[in-house]
Amino acid sequence: MLPARFFLPFLVELGLGYANPVSQHIARNIDPDIGSYIATANIPKYVPPPMNRDITEWFAIGDSFSSGIGADIPDDLLNTACNRFKMSYPNQMNQDPRFPGHSDSRIFAFASCSSAKMQDVIDKQITLLLPDLKANYPKMGKPQIGTVSFSWNDLGFADLCKIINSCVYQWVGNSEDCITVIVAARKALDDPNKALQMQIADNLEKILIRGRAVNPSFQLYVTGYVQLWNDANEQCNTVSWAPPYKPPTYITIGHRQDMNSLVLSLNLMIQLVIDSLESTVGGVYFVDEFDKKFDGHRFCEVENDPTYHKLPTDQRTWLIHYDSPYGDSSSVRASNSGHFFDMVDSILIPPRDGKSTADQIKEVNGNLSVLNSAYDSVDSMAASLSQLAQQDAKYRFLPLTWARTMHSKGSGYKEMSSAVIDKVLKHNTGPTDPGYPQGLHCTGIEVTNFLNRDDLNYRIGEFCNDAAAQKKHDHNSGSISRVHDAGSRYEVRFSIDWPQGLDISENMEIHCVNNMTTIMDSCGGDDPNNPMNWKRGGKLGAGWVNYSIVPTIDQGYTPGTCSFHLQEDESWKGTDGPGTQRVWTYYIEQARMKDGAGKTIGMLGFAPNGIDPALVRAGDGHSLNFNSKLPDSLVITPEARGNPSDYIQFTIGSQSWTTSTSTGSARCDTGSWSSRFSPANRIMDCFFNC
């Protein structure tokens, strides 16, 4: 059966990763170690691209799953040294009409190379410049985007063929047992020092630095790997792809699950690095949605005829078996009617001394190294196949037939191409003009939500400091929004709105304070109908950014000039003289307070029916608080003595006046007493700012 190591690289290199169970069920929190590492990187600042730009220059780099090794026929070969094929996902992307721009005029540097490790990608694939599909390592100019699949070949193992041989075929050498291979792979993936994860982050950083150095809007799309197996179907439990002279290596559910789990773990590792990069520097995206498209097209899918699993080479299987025809219609490899292993065995172990190839293999109990040193290892076999291809043209396809095994066919790469294009289109919008009304727009004076300037000014400072520290939108939002003094009558909401993709972090606090202050002081200022300078807020459109202040609590009254009408009753007894003093008693009745719009907002000295009077004691040490919808109480204090004598002192907030005050913003129109004798009364209408 195919080892997990093999599956993982295959899937990753194919870029056929999908929304797999691991990524669905494991919370992808930003790794603090990776996040800290990336935060110290010198990656140039990402500038979102213009809306719906054409892609006029881009590159593809990575390993064999990006080069498209062996997909699908020899005539599709674009570059021999790196095994790049027309049906690879990057080349299909470049020809797809959905890909923004025009393929006939687009500069495309296709530098992916089979067997490439991450260091090869850095040293060879992105350091050179002419975009030439047939060049071994085309250079990049000023790319707008790049794609990359890498890291499988850096897990610390040999190449893919060695993994397949160890876990599935057991064809050459003294192969390790499959479990040993899987355990070794798991150890590398679960390394507590996170060496591989740090290596992935470091090399992605280098790619981003190089791309952003020539184009600040450069985006990088990193593909995951594909799971090779249906790991739930029991039909493969008794299937082996090993040569008949080798012990069977059954492709059991357990082995398939182990191998798929390695793919999922590597994909998750890559995705965690991408999440950290995206949250820190932006413009880098993980693509694995295509893997789900492989459902029904992997090895060991449910078949009406289970014998299909012995030779799964039909087009419905999107992965390459060692006996898959090199081409969709007919086999173009050497003329031999047997399986690939049979064909190679017959060439390297020809009949001798009257003994057939099969007889010789039987004599050595399947230990083919005794018969030909080509079978000593995967490397020696690869060298022998290459030598055969050079010596005789009829064997020219042997090396690639072996190397392409377990990679995707063009049909699988098509899904990968589509998934990457989908992601490019999603992130190719750039910031769009949100159409905010420009300039200042104040909340109307009819609105009774407002608050004091001093309170508002203090909260502006708090909000802007917090917003500048955050720098980015609130989660699942297009703004930063905060409510201050929640639950009180001074509750206020501040917000800054701007389109996704627009970076406003530079001098953000200064801009916030200046624009919020403009809203505060330019709305309602110098308005005779707003003598207390209450602040109703408003909005300010400053280009593609919108600032907003919204007091959220209805104060219950219209500010301006408030008034009240009341009747004062007084009575006295005794006289002032030697040893005696007149005693005064005061009452207030039928006091009615009105706001700036003339609406009643408070009543005092009325019977429960709201019509008849009710006396309320006040004066000479019995000051009366007249409560209303105003934030402060009106304090009423009648005074019998003073200069002038027999007056009422009124106080509300910072305003204070008497019945004798007849001018100014706080004043009274006071009537005459009804009598010179006790009891007496008078009525008055008083005014003040509110």
C-alpha cells in the first residue's frame, strides 16, 4: 500500500488539498512561535492591488506537484530537466479564460521543478529573469502573483519514488516497512521544535520579500497536498500492488488512514504558517479547496467491480498508477504487454542460460539485486532507467513513467487550477470605493440624543488610541466600532469605516482625533438654539474612510431655552422686634417645566389628577428640588431676608439667578404679590439654558 509519506507529498505537490477533516475540526489559532518569528521579518508592506486588475505577469514555483510531472502524454512535455507539463495546474491556469487578463500577452515564468526542495525553490527558481517555458529556471520580472507548492521533499525522507517503493511496491532494495516510514514522517511533523514549520515560514518570507521588492501588491498563493486514498472503503483491504514475487503489501484501511493523516497534518502545518503570514503581512493565501473535488476519484474508491482496484488506470481515477497509460488513449511506453514491473524486469534481467526472467527471479526468491545491481535502491534503478532511455529511444519513457507514479493526471490538475483561480478572483478585487458621502454631515437639531462636549472630548481620545493600536477591522466587520459609557445617559458610539484591503494604519490615531474633533466641534457650535453646546454627533467622509459619532441615548428633551411657570405662596406670623421675629412659611404649587421646544418635561405641586394644585413646602432651610427630564435638578430656595428681601434663589447646574434677575439667559418675569397681608401669592415665568 502507498505510504503516508508518499501520499502527503503527492497531495501537497499536486496542490489538490481540500477542506479536510483536520482543517475542519482543529482550531487554527495563530501559532505564537510562528507569529513572533514572522513579526520580526522584513517583509515589505502589502499594498492591495487595484480592483479587478488583469494579471499581466506571474510565476509558478515549487516541486513536482506544481510542475505536473507526467500529465498526461509525452507531447505535453514543456521542459525535460524539470518535467514541466502542459496539463500542470499552473499552465492550465495560464490558459484558462477565467484567469484575469490575456494569455497571449501575459508574461508567465514557469519555474517549478520535480524533486525540488524548499532551498532549491529559493536558490534556483526565483533568483533568475527571462520568462521562457522551456528554460530550466525562468526568471521573474515584476510579478503580480505567484503560486508555490513545496515542503514535502523537505520532510527529511528520500524522493517520492522511494516512499512508494517502501510502503506500496517493495520492488527494489531492502525497503523499510511501511509503519516505520509513517512513524518517521509523523516524528518530523510533530517535532516540538517546529523545525519544518519554521523552515516553511522562512522560505515563504524569502519569496514574499523578493516579490514585494518589485511589486508591493504581490500576492502569493500556496497550495496544499491531496489525499491519495479513499480510506473508508474495505474493498482494498486485500489488494496489493507489489510484484507477484514479493510478499503482498495490502492497502488496508488502517494504512490508508495513516497515510492520509500525514497529508492532512502537513497541510495543516502549511496553513498555520499562512494564517500567521496573512494576519501579519497580508497578501498570502492557502489553497486546498480542490482536494474535496478528488472525492470519488482517488485510489480505492467504492467500485461495482472490486477487481478494478488491482489496476486502477481508468480516467475516473485522477491519480497515476504505475500502469496508467502514458496518455489517455493508448500506451506509448515500450512495446511490452506486461505490467511496468514485468517490462523493466524483462529488460534488466533478460533470459540467460535457457532460464527465463521469471525463472531467474524465482531462484533468488525475489531478491533482484543478486541478478542486477540496478535493483539495489531506488536511486540505482532511476539511474538504470535513465541509462536505458539514453541508449535506446524505445525506452525513452521509462524514467518518467516511474517518476510520475502517484501524481495527478491533468483532470486532477484542472480542479487545482480552478481552485487557485477562484482564490485569485476573490482577492483580485482590491479596495473598492465605498461611496461614503464626503465632508461633514451633522445630526439634525431635532434629534434629542446628545451629550456634553467635555465628556465627548475625553472619549474621543480613548477611542482613537484603542483604534490605532488595533489597526484592522473588528472581527467579521468593515469597521472599528466601540461604545463608551454603556448603560448611562452619556452612552456614545464611535466608529471608523473603511473598505477591506485598504490600509489606514499610518498616523491612524492623529487622523482619528482630528476628524472626530471636527465632528464634535463643527456640529452644533455657535448655534443660538444650542446655548449649552450639546453634541449630537454626525459623520465625516474623508476619502475612503468614514468617521462617525453617535450618542445613543435619548435625553428626553429638546435643548435650547427651557422655562418653568410656578406659583409661590407665603404666609407669616409674628413680628420683628425686640425679642421676637417674624416666621415665614413658603409653598410652591403648579410648577411646570418645559424644554426648548415648549414640551412639558417636569411638573411639581399638582394633585394626582395633574390639574388641581398641591402645596409643596420650600424655603428657609427647606430648599426644594424640582426634578425633570433634565440631567440636573432645579433647586428652589425662597428667602425671607436678604437684599433685596423676599426672593427665590434658583440653581441648576452651573446657572444661578433669583426672582429679581430680569435680564440674561437665566432670568424671571415675576408678578406682584396678591396682597400685602398674610397669606399672599405670586406667579412667575423663568428661563434658563438647557
